[in-house]
Amino acid sequence: MPKEKSSRAGSATSAVRMNASPTAREPIVSSSHLASGRSSELSEFEFGLIVASNAFNRWAVRCIAAVGVKDMTITDVLVLHHVNHRAREKRLGDIAFILNIEDTHIVNYSLKKLQSLGLVKTERRGKEVLYSTNDEGQAVCQRYHEIREQVLVSGLAGDGTETFELSELARFLRILSGLYDQAARSATSF
């Protein structure tokens, strides 16, 4: 009889664990001191963002290396893809703005590197310098796309639910980006 009682107690405990609400679980965070009060969910999101960001950066750099372009940073890869975007010429300030990079010197350094690698060309129009990919830069972006499709995209289910969730996640990240930008401006006044 006591065995039966302890068995029921174990089952009840398991049932409580299985039916526990998402808020009852321990959040997965990198810094417990930032996860107190109302901020535990935000801290858990930030940890997920850190891990995902590092994984994305590693992926993009290794993918461009698989194309055959070595010693690129994540910024170099992102700048190359944006310069190639829609086959339109881009200005330095616009590239920095779209990629949300505050320091244009960082983007300028990447542009010079991409020029020296023979992937990007420039054209002067008055005082403006416009950047675009040349044939080699376009070919590198196309090969990156092919490897991405083969290695990364093929791992996605490709169903309507996943497509909707990715779209909603992207929308939510854009909203949070604005929130973080506003908080960054506010923090400068402290």
C-alpha cells in the first residue's frame, strides 16, 4: 500500500510538471541579475538573441568562405549583400542606415575591403560616391544564395505555419529594434 501511495504522489508531481504554465518554468538567461521582476522574459529573449546572433554571424562568415572569399567579417558579408540588393547603387550613409550601423567608418572600412577583393565598384557623381557590385561580386552573392538554399533553407519545413511564424518573428524583431534604439538614446542622458 505505501508503494501505491508513493507511486500516485510521483504521478501527481509529474502531472503538475507537465501541466505547468510557461511562466512557472525557470527562464534560460545568461545573467540572472538581469532576470528579476518583469524583465525575466526579456532577459530570456535577449539570451536567445545573443545565441542566435552569434550562430547567424558564424554561419554567414563560413558560408562566404565556402564560396571562396576568405577573411571576411560579418559586417563585410552584410555590406556585400546589401550593396548587391536589387542591383541598385548605394551611398555609404544609406548602407549604414539600412544595416543600423551607427559608425559609418565601420561600413566604409568594409566597402574598401570589398573593393580591394574586387567585389564592389564605385562611381562618383558630383560629391557623392555610389557603390555597386561588379560581375564578380554578383557571382559571389549568387553562389552564397545557392549554398544557403542547399545547406540552410533545406532544413526548414517550408510549410505555411513556419512561413507565418518566421514572418511574425521578423516583424517582432523590427519592433524590438526600435525599442532598443529608443532605450539607447535615453541611456545617453544618464
